[in-house]
Amino acid sequence: MMELLHKIWDVIKDITRILHQSRFSLIIVLITVISLEFVGQIKDIVLGLSHPESLMQVIFFVLAVNWLAFQAWGWARFIYNHTCVNQQGERGEPGYQRILIDWLPRIYAMAAFWAAYRAATRANVDYVAYGILIVALIVLIFLIFRRDMMKKSPVIKMVCSEITTLYFTLFVMLVTTVYAIWSPVGFGQLLGAGAVVFLGLGSIIPVGTLLVNAARHVGFPVVGGLLLMAVVFSPFNDNHHVREIEGQSSHTNKVTLQQSIDTWLEQRDPSKPMVLVATAGGGLRASYWTGVIMGRFQDQIPEFNKQVFAVSGVSGGSVGAVFYNGALANDPECASGSMNQPCFESKLLESIGQDYLAATATSMLYGDLLQRFLPVAIFSDRAAALEESWEAGFERVYPDAQCGLEKSFTEFYGSQECAKGWLPRLLINGTYEESGRRLLTTSFKVEPSIFLDTHDFYQLNEQAAIRASTAALNSARFSYVSPAGTFGDDVGHVIDGGYFENYGANTLTNLIDRLKLDPGNPLSGGLIVIAVSNDSGIPLEQYNISATPANAKAQNLLNEVLAPVLGLANTRSGHGMLAYKQLAKYTQQISSRQINTDATVDMVHFYLAPKLGQPPPLGWILSEQAKENMQKQITEEHNKDGYSLILERFRN
């Protein structure tokens, strides 16, 4: 019995040793498979291929999958050739070791194809999925019979030689790395998110394998040394500073909420209700869903924006609100309904619904990754890449925009270029990492007596001007796709507003408290509170004020360790739902006496239901099917009553 256990242990040690030698190929392939299967913001990278911007993006994706597969196979083969070949040129001892050394690299390659196939299948891009399977089969046949082909053909032998492969790999890596660092937006737009991820991950394998091989020769843990360098350099190479506009200031400390109220009162229709919006976070689906709702009402109710006093946004909801204001500032004809047919919503959604994951992934896998091992900040980060991609996406739809998203956020309310009419005041909710409190980015001074226990971003950032795209990202920095942003003079970091409260409801409740007391009686025409949610995983009935919270599934695996982490993470969702219900109850309790009017106070909730049992994607890219579903849902059964109520309130 003991002899058998010893043999089993020897086999385990042999398998572990063989896997350890090709660990970079193994690790990268595992990261690819696991990320594309389980990580919400990564697994939807091929959604853009359902309607690619060009056929070249499909070709680039297939080429990138091949790149990762051949890098995983080739560099595992390289390391085995240098560690496991005996004097007779045979790989390993006869038996299972030789079989492992022959087949593990092939398995790594096939795993890369499998990950791509699964991603394409999930995105319903069947032609790409089947194409990947066909290519995988051809590659597998080539890998199995490669040695026989090399013996029969000098050309194949030369092409497949180690030195040719090395030079080709280094050339591709050099060209793509330089381009990706120089222009992550252009690189991402050309290749698409799927190709960027496979290409970037594949490019890590050669570097890691060569470092492992060097460490074996010099007897020094090179990879461990690099990781130690990354830790040591981290206080000095921070490239995640919130982007500022050099030479400009915001001066929000000189603007009050009262001034915004007075300006709104001068241009509103007093016979119509004031509209306040709270729009929740949830990546690009939140942005797009916000665009559907605001765009639809803008088309159906000319000059609807003049009655919208404020939008309290979180994460993707804030991004949608910023795009909405950008469209209002640059497309007054569509916004006012003066065109022959409605056009505001379609253009707004076209600007929001682009592939904004590609540029972020490019920066993450190239410049941002390389920056971690440098002693000082040199490269711009993935947050800047995401902001610049928003700016470029907006410009593609509004090419003549004089007030694009690259403009200062406060210029939208103060400059002649932008402030041609009323723009709703945006209350962009972030979280101050170091204090855990709400951090507001808005166009006026944040008064603590109104917005309780809340930090003012502009005050902490010494009134430095930031772009509209940057203001949006102040609310949408959900790790790890978007990093925490460093701001101020050693002040701290801004992270996603959803860490504090994901619905923007607390901020809107604070605002209503102030509006009720205003001597100008801004609520004389009544009030409509629009709540926009997008988490299809929460059943609609749970949003009812009197609903009993649904039971959650018990956590049993490693609960001793995971309880604090999961408890804190789930508390985020609980706080958001509580804030939503408090806003709903508060709206119900506002009496006509409190707002000095006989007009009606309504709260309308727009809920995004799952389709075919699946919620829309969470990341920064959407399929065409998801977009079409969202455009339909505003008038479907679960939303039609609220939609009709708002139209009736404005048309009567």
C-alpha cells in the first residue's frame, strides 16, 4: 500500500514539475478561459462582432485567437525543448511524461480556441463560433503532424524554426505595443475588444517564458523580482491621476444651488411639472437605458429638458446623463423637436452604444501593465483611454459639436458655446475611497447643509477644471476595468459611486428637501421623480416599498474566510435598494401642503427586465440585440403605465 502511495506521489510530482515549467502558458490560458466564462466585464468582449464596424474586426479577432493559441503552444514547446530533451533528442522519459510534454502545449492552444468559441456562442455570433472550431481543427492537425511536415518541406521547417518564430514574435509584439501605447483608442477601434484581449494576453506569454528561462540560467527569481519591483515602485509610479485641463479652473465655489434654481425658474413652463431623475449604475447598459428613457421623452415632449431640473447619476447612469447633456448642447434642432421627424433619441443612442471596452482593454494590457514595473509614471492609464474613447465616440455622431465631451464639465453651464439653453444639473455620485463617503461632482458648490455628509470633488481638487468625460468617470470607476482616480494634493482617490449607493436616490432625496423650502416654489407645477434601474437580477416586485426582501442563497464554502468580504460587497446592494425605497416612500409622503401646490407628485420607475432569462451585459460594450431589447422595453407591460403617465402629465 505504501509503495502504491509513493508511486502516486511520484506521478503527482512529475506532473506538477512539467506543468510548472510551462506555467506562463498555463496561467495565461487559465486566465483567458476563466475570465471569458465568469467575469462580467470581460466575458462579453466579442459582442461587437454581432455587428462589427468592419469585416476586418472579424479577421483581426480570428488572427488574435490564433496568436494566443500559437504563443501558448510555441512557448510551452520552447521551454520543454530547453529543459526536458535528453541526449537522444527525446522529450522526457518514456510513458506518461513524454505524452504530457507532447500534448500539454497542444491542449493550451486548444483551450484558447475553446475560450473564443464559448465567447462567440454566448454572444450569438454563430458564424464566428463555427469558424473558430474549423480553424482550431486545422491548427490541431498541423500541431500533431508538424514534425512530419518539417521533414518533407524545407520551407515549413524554416518557417517553424525556433529562431524564425522568435523574431516574428518580437516584431509583432514591438509593433502592436508601440501602437497600443501611442493610441489606445485608435488601436482598440481598429481591432475591436475581442481581438485586443486575445492579442494582449498572447503577448504576455513570450515575455514571461523568457524571464522564467533566464531565471533558470542565472539562479535568480526574475519574475519574483519583477513583482517585488512593482510593489516597491507603486507609491512613485501612480499614473491614475484624474485628468485635468491645464490652465483652467472650474469656479464652482462661486456658484450656488440657489442660482441654478433661479435660472431654471426663469425658463420653465410653470404649468408643467418639475422632473428629477435618479439613474443607477451598471456599465454601458445603464448608460444606454438612461439614453433610451431621456431620449424618448425628449422626442415625444419637445423641450422636455427644460422641465428636468437635475439628474442624479451613478456609474453608467452618470455616463448616460453626460451624453444626454452633450446631445442637448450640440443638437438643439433635434432636442427642440423642430426637425420633420424625431431624431434626438436615435443619435443619442448611436453615440452611447459603441464599443468602449476596446480602448480600455488596450491600455490595461499594454501601457498600464508595463507602467507597473517602471519607477515613475510615464504612460497614460486605462481611465484616460476610456474617457478619450467616449469623446471620440460622441464626436463620430456629432462631428460639428462645439461643446464635445472633451470640454470642461462646468463650461456646459457657463460658456456661450455650450450654454445655449437649459441643461439639467448633473449630480454625479462618486465615492471618496479614503473616507467611504459620497463624493459629488456637480456644477455648483456642494453645501453640507443640503447634501448631508458629502464631499465636494471640486473643492477637494482645488477647483481644477476637468473634462465632461472625466466628470462622468468620477462616478464610474468600478475596479478593475476602471482604476481608482488620484486627485488633489495628496487628498486621496475617487472610486465608483456604487460603492456608496448605486441608485443616486440619497442625493435626490437631499435635493427634494431643499426644493420644498425654496421661496420661488419650483414645485408649483407638480413633481415627477423618474427612477431608472437596470439590474435585471432583482425581481421587479422587490422594488415595491412594502415588499419583504427575498431570501438569499446561503454561503457555505469557506465562510470563515469569505464572510467579511461577501458581507461588505452585498451590503452595497442592500444600501442601494434601501435608498431607492426611502426615496419612493418619501415621494409618496410629500403632501400638497408641503410643496404649496395642488399639483400631483408622482414617482415613476423604469425597470430593465431580463430577456430570454439573461440580463444585458455589464461591461462597456453591448450587442445589437441588447440595444434593441432596451429600446422596446420602455413601452412594454412593466413600464408602459409610467411611460403613459408622464406623457399625460405633460400633454394635459
